[in-house]
Amino acid sequence: MTIDLERKGPIALITINRPDAMNALDVDHDRALAKVWKEFDADPSARVAILTGAGGKAFCSGGDLKTYLPWRRQIAQSDAESTISFGGMTLANEIRKPVIAAIQGYCIAGGLELAMACDIRLCTADSKFGLAEVRWGVLPGGGGTQRLPRLVPTGIALEMILTGESISAPRAEQIGLVNRIIDAESLLDRAFQMAERIAANGPLAVQAAKKAVQEGLNLSLQDGLALEGALQKQLLQSADADEGLRAFAERRSPVFSGKTS
């Protein structure tokens, strides 16, 4: 199975390693990636993940058209649940911890849906982004129609979804689809630098902040503020908050345990 998992301290590097197939996911690799995410989320020592693709030509080109979509079609013809968790990460709030997408090359169809399910997106100048599903008679079914309009203006999202055309990395940065463009030789180094900065913060606070943003987007401002307040109340009672305040008073770097009490 070619979903690679490497650890560097609290950071997990997850690589889709099917460069001969443009890192498309067939059924087995879809399940393998989902398994890796469950392991990452359940491991208290893993605080941040970086998702990337092998080979330099593609981050991920989506579901394998020869195997994955026929499998999904069989499911659709049955009475089974139709909501898709592509790669175990495209349903809402599946991964509690921060995930950075390090994108080089094609990031299309389900690949873009994977990237949009990440929290931060870094890419190289040669990257391409698109949702081409309508060309094959289906729609982006791994969150594409829901996440893209939440990340970019609705009209731009509809243009990408309805035409199936791809956009360049500069255009993706311009519309806010990616955070920044980075030289190919520095992509993983910059992703690790960002991951290390996140991992140095209180893990409970980082996860709570992600939860507040994700869930708050679907709430009214009043309800979102209430959610924020409830999460802050929990954090203030945690061992991490106690350590953070002690470290500030003692002028040292905090050593967080990730424990609630």
C-alpha cells in the first residue's frame, strides 16, 4: 500500500505515493488514507500533519476513474449512504488536529477536495487546481460544492465547478484558495516550519481554536461567540493553560502536556 506515514517529533508527514497514477486514489488507497488519518487523530503525541503527493507532478488527481468511481456508482445504485468521505477526511470535522496541504502539480477533482479539507494550503508555482467532475457526468461529491464556495467568492466557485476548468497557482492565491506560493525545493521545508510553529503551541488550544472556526462558520455570530466562550472556559481549567500562564510569568517557553487537568 502506498500511503506513506513518517514522523518527525509531533509532526506527521502523510504522502500519497502513487506517482504513476498521478496520485489518484483507488478504493484500497482511499481506505488506506482514511486509516492513516484515524491513527493520526488518535495519537496524542501527533499534533500536526502535512499531506502531500509523491513524484512532483501531482498532489492528487482525485478518485481513480477506472476503479473508484465505478465502485461509488455501485454504492449509489444501492440503498447505502451516499455521503462521501473521500480519503477519510472530506466530511465535516473528521480530523480534529491541524493539517497542512503541501501541493505540487495537479490538485484536481478529489485531490482539490482533499486539499480543501486541510486547514492551510501551500503550493508551488506550477500547481493547477480544478473540479472537473461535470465533464464525466457527475458532480464534486467529496465536499467540493460545499467547501469551495466557503473559501472563494460564490461566482468564482460556480465558474470552476460548472466549467470544470482548472486555474493556475497565482490565480488560486489571488482568490484565497491557497495561502501562499513557495518554490518547489522549499515546499516541504516551509510546510514543516509552519507545522513546528503550530506544534509548539498548546495542543488543546490549537484543536479548540480549529473547532471554533470550523463549527462557528455555520452558526450565527451570537451562537459562534457562545461556542467560543464555552471552549475557552474548558481551556482555562486545563493543565495546559496553567502551564502557559506559569511559563509566561517565569519568562520561559511552556512545556505543554495536552492534558485537560
